[in-house]
Amino acid sequence: MTSRERLEAAFRCREVDRIPVSPQGFGRVGPDSELGRSLLKETDVHVYTGGGLDWFGKDVRVESLDEGDLSITIWHTSAGEFRAVSRTTERTSARVEFPCRTPQDGERFLKVPFGLDRERIARAAEEFHRRRAEMGEDGMALAGIPDGICLPAELFSPEDFCLLWVDAPDMMESLVRAGHRRVMQGVRALLERGVDAFRIIGPEYASTQLGPDAYERLVVPYDRELVALIKGAGAIAYLHNHGPIMRYLPMIREIAPNALDPVEAPPWGDFVPERARELLGEEVCIVGNLDDMEVLDKRPFEDIWA
């Protein structure tokens, strides 16, 4: 089997010649370097490309400003301005101000007319096909897409996101539904352009911040419909969900993705492989349970080999 055949078969829970050894991208290794070429030939690399979705849509004017170590984005909409600020230091970059703070901001956001930016979607599809062609049979490309809960999780700070669920659950659900509709539009457009493998992010916003009741209400019904759309078109639906995961596996089984990652071991997660297969069933490929949060490269070499 080629790496691409092996990965596709594994993600569809079909027979493979061996378990894929599958780095997620090249990390700090240059793909064109000798080590990068060796990595591509000797392992089963899969890479992620963009999905092209913009929550505000094509008709909103966006202004970008730089002030010292701050990067400011302003969305000028028919419902007023929304503003986000990111700060960059020598070590990292992080968002320090978010577009929405209160349920009223969420209500204002929902009043903004949305039009899918099909040019962005087209560019995302082109990127997917380009990366797939570059890798050939030596690896696999997946388009990274959000799910519906990503909309409020990205509009609000982590604190305000949690408070929104406590103080205004109806508004949270309205925002998730709006996000889901936009994602479904974008995925249909990507499918029309031949994208046939997707990595879905977002469920962890519920599992790590809001709890199982929120997961059941804000993730399961929407992601189940999203996965059904993708799989119904013959494409691969690969679900990403950080953090402790065992209590959520029965719900993920309802969503029915082809594959699930990163299923972290302690200290970052609580994954128990033997129990997980019983909870997930035989139709979900388990990806990971090794070193998603880069613990190994901080340990002495002797510990790694032990």
C-alpha cells in the first residue's frame, strides 16, 4: 500500500498492511530538506489545509491596523463595529480582546447578513488539491474546518464564552446554529470542488470548558449532521477533540466520524484504549494516544527509550 492508500483505508476502518505511522505535518522540519523528504518517504504524513470559511461573510468590510505590538481587526457591519485585538511578544501571540463580550453582542452579530465568500472557498479548495498533488501517494491532505460551536468560541473570550452558556444558553444555541449553517454551506461548496477529506475542530470547546450537557446539546446534533453530509458524499470526516475524552466517547459514537484524534494519555487526557474501543464501536479509527502535546521531546532520551 502507498501511504495515501494506507491512511484512507485506516480512516475508513478497512484492512491495512500495517498501522500507519503518521506525523501531522512536518513541524519544524522543512518539507524540502533531506530530513523532510525522508520523513515523507518513510512515514505516512498527513497535512492540514485551510477550509476558507469566514464567520462574517463576504459583504462585511474588514479593516486591519498595527499599533506597536498590537494587531487590530475591525469588522464594519450593518449592526455596528466588531473589534478584535491580538498582542505579539518575542515568545508568542494571543488574542487579548474579542469581538463579543455580552449576549447583546451576540444578538447584534446575528443581525449581520451573511453571504458565503465563494472566492475564499475556491482558494481553499485549490490549496487542498495543490498540497495533495505535492504529496502524491506519500501522504494525505485534509481540509481543516470548524464546527458550529467554533463561532461563539471564537467571537467570545474563554471566560465570556463560559458565562454565555450559564447566563444566556438560548443565545449560545442560536450562535451555534448560525455557525452550523455557515459551516454546512462552506462544506457543500468544498465538496462541489472535489475536496474529499475533512478534519473537524471545535468539540473540545464544549468538552473542556462547558461539560457533557453542553456537548450533547451544542455538539452532537450539529456535528452528526455535518459528518453525515461529508460521509454521504464519499469523503472522510475526521474529528479532533483535545482533553479528557472517555465520558464523551458514547456521544462521539453518535456523531459517527471516520476517525478521532488526539485521544491523549495522562496528564493531558484520560484515554484508556481497551475501554475506548468498547465505547466507540468498530467504525471509528483511533488516531494518536502518543505525544500530541509534545511531552516526549522534553524528557531525557533514556526515559523515551524506557
